[in-house]
Amino acid sequence: MVRVAGERRARMIRREYVEIARAYHLLSDLEPQFVARLLPIARDAIFNRDDVIFREGAASKSLYLIVAGSVALETMIDGRPSHVQTLNAGDAMGWSAFFESSKTHFQARAMTQVSAIAFGGGDLRAACDDDARLGYALATQLLSLVTDRLDTLRMQLTEARSRRAS
């Protein structure tokens, strides 16, 4: 279940975001003015243990930066979730929200209570439409994130294949 903080609290927290945002891989290489441009659309999101944050194949609505807690990325195999990767504080999930009409590629499930910063996909796209340099910088960071996820999955498949061959 997502709980989004009220406007007053969101305004107070945003000042802190400027300082902590640089700790996130996704935002670490962005110029400070780009991070500042994203802060007004940031919202707090809290998930309880075992909450499904988003399901594989669902419409992708939000990009999340994990502040605290652990999230399992899973793929469904024969109707059952299969663990792909564990995400922790500093990681991002829901990158496909950056693209209009995109679907999620994994299921995300909270392994612990999770605090996150959420960016609505529509708000994110609008900010990037308003500033093409921000859009390019964020797209570059998202491509790096996707590449990392693919590399992790490829290593897992290689390890699984090696275990079967042994």
C-alpha cells in the first residue's frame, strides 16, 4: 500500500532531497539544476513488507528511488515469482515509467518495509519535455540502469547454466 505524504511535509523534505539525491546512482551524475527541477514532482512512498509495488506486465506509473529497505525484483515463471535481483537503499526501480504507455518488466515486492521517493511517469516526462537537456541526461542514466539489470540477469543465467552442466 502506498502512502503519499501531504504537501506541507513534501515541501519540507524536498530541501533534504537536494543533499541526499546525489547518493542515488540514477541522479548522481545529473547537474544540480536538473536534480532541483525533479524535486517538485517527488513524493514519499512507503510500502509494507510483502507489498507488491508493481506487477510484471502492468502499466508502469512511477519511478522509485529506494531510501530504505529491500525490494525483490521478480519474474513470473509458471505463475510463480522467481527472484531476479535484490534492490536496496540508493537503487532505482520502475524505470519504464519514463516511457509513455510502457509496461513493467519485472514484479517488485517489498522484502522489508520500504521508504522510497516516487516520481510519477507523466510528471517525469513533462519535466523532460520542458527541458530537453534534462531529458537527455535522465535517459542516459536510465539506459545505464537498464544495462546493469540486463548484465545482472545475464550473469545469473550463466551461473545457472554452469550449475546444470556440473
